[in-house]
Amino acid sequence: MLLLFTGSLDGTSDRLIQELGHRAFRFNYNLCKEYHLEFTPDYWEITNPAGHSINSNTVTRAFWWKAFNFYLVDEEPFIVEEAKYIFRELYHWCRIRGLVKGNPPDFHNHMGKMNILNLAANYFQIPQTLISFQLAGVDKLAGKEVVAKSLTSGLTTTNKALFTTEVKIETLHPNYPWFLQEKINSDADITVFLCGDKQFAFSRSRANLKGLDWRKEQDFEMTSQEWFTFDLTLEQTLSIANFAKNLNVDWGRLDFMIHQDNFVFLEFNANGQWVFLDYTNEIGLVKTVADYLLPKP
Amino acid sequence: MITLAALITPMLIASEPMAITIDEIQTKYSHDQQTVVSLNDNTISYGTVNGTQTYGSNGRPADSDSD
């Protein structure tokens, strides 16, 4: 049985549960107080209010999907930390026993963007990239078009996000950390979803984008298809496979742009969203992921 | 000469992410089905219930988890 660490409002988890049925047990962080949990050094068992349960003998796989992106509402901070501790400990109980699929939620705390770019340069072109305090090193970007990006995708106190934005380096305030990258002029955004030994490549035209960042201009009403699947070349497939092997992952999303017919690697998202790439389920991504997470006996 | 006050900061160029807000009354989590269900017909619903937008039916990246 798959133990799915997530939140009750997560649509991706809804779709996975629809595919997996009661071969999966959904443990929602934001509803954690509704579950019965028994956890000892040599045994654990979780039962939900409907009577579905999982224990340390029946779990065969575990997957963490955005659990802490949801919140315990009106809860004492101390209780929040205690609950998070329990979730982490259960997840790592599974990890220690080799049951975990996908990537841990704190993957990028250990393998940040620069380390990954350094590794990716062995397989792809990469853009000139700089993290800087006090604007140290910005002279290396002189004469180039430059974009500012976010390392963390964190929100400001006014709940705003730093999307990819073109900047002029001479206008940057020195008293802030900056994540700067050479702007790549490309006709399309490319993303490759890695799921086990399978690679799914998608392209999104940049022709009608008003800005630089496609995430700002999505069609949430799904009135038109934005991402289109395409076949990778053998060389691209091998480069991605070797990159993933070197990074020791078999799950995640690689983002690229195309420059003069070459893939330019932008970043690897260890736990990037993927359902939006196939929201009509024509390709069968949900089933592919379900089979990856918990192969049918 | 540009003064410090005229320079841009990360907060100055940040912008509001796209958001979906779905009426909380429309959906409820079912522990039996282990999914969100519609209160009207007990079928699967993909509301995010005032959630933080990323995790709707399409897993679209647009908020603090914009990956």
C-alpha cells in the first residue's frame, strides 16, 4: 500500500487516489488531527475517520506531495511544529527502509540551483548565472540582457512573487540578494517530466506571451491547450537520462529553452507540478505516475 | 547618478501570482473516498477551497510553489 503524504485540498492527489483507489492511504497534513495515529519505535498505524488504515507492515511505498503547502488552521505554533515532526519522522521511517518514491520535499535545500547547474553543464548548454550579495560579480554579466529570478519562489509580505523579470544590472539595489541569469531568447519553453525511466517532453510557444514568465499567463479556464507533447531526439533523451543518473533522481521536471536548436537548461524542479501538462489525460500521465508510485502486483 | 532610493529591489519587481478561489461551501473532503467531493452530488470536485492555488485540478504552478 502507498502512503501518500499530502493535503486534503490537493487536486493532484485527488487524481492519484482516483487511479490507485484504496491501494493508497492518503495522510493529509492539514487534517492530521482527524486521524488515529499510533507510532512506537517498532510499529506504527494510521487510521482515518472512515476506517481506512495503513501500518508499518502494510506500507510498501511512500510519496510526499506538497503536504506542508497546506496549513493547520488556527493552530498553536507549538502544535504545528509537533505535527510536522511526526510527518517528517514517518516519511523518513519509509525512506530508511527504501520505500520512498519521488524526491524528498527538502531536496533543494541540499541540492540548490547552482549545484544543479554545475552538474547540468556536463550535458546541456546553461545560461550564465549569478547569485550575488552587494552586486559582487555582476560585471561578468555586462553587455548581456539579464533577468532576475527567485531562488525559493517564496512570497513577499504582500503575497507577491518574483517571477522572471528583465532587469538592468545598473539599477539593482546592492543591499539585497539577487539571483540573476543571462536572458535566453527562445521561441518556446520546454519542460521534460521525468517519471521513472520515462521522459515526457512538452513545448509551450512564447509567441503570445506579454512577459517573460509563462506562469504569469496561464489559462486556468483551460479554454485552449498550452503545452504540446513532442518527441525528444535520442541525444536529448540520453543527455537527460545521464543528467538524472548523475543527480541520482528518477522523478522531477527539467526546464529548458531552445536557442539555435539546442536545449538550454534552466532548472530542475525536484517536486514540480505535472498534471497541468496533461489535464485532459490524453497522454495518461496520471496512470503513468500511479504505476511508478505503486506498480500493480 | 542614480541614488539608492531610485534602485529596484526584489520586492519592487515582485507581482501577484495568478489565483483561483473556489467557494468553500461547494466542496468537502471525504475520508471514505480520500478525495475532495462536491456537496451537491457527492462526485469528485477539484476545488482548492481557498487553498493556495497550485493544487487545483490541473496542478498549475502559479504561486509560492510556482514550480
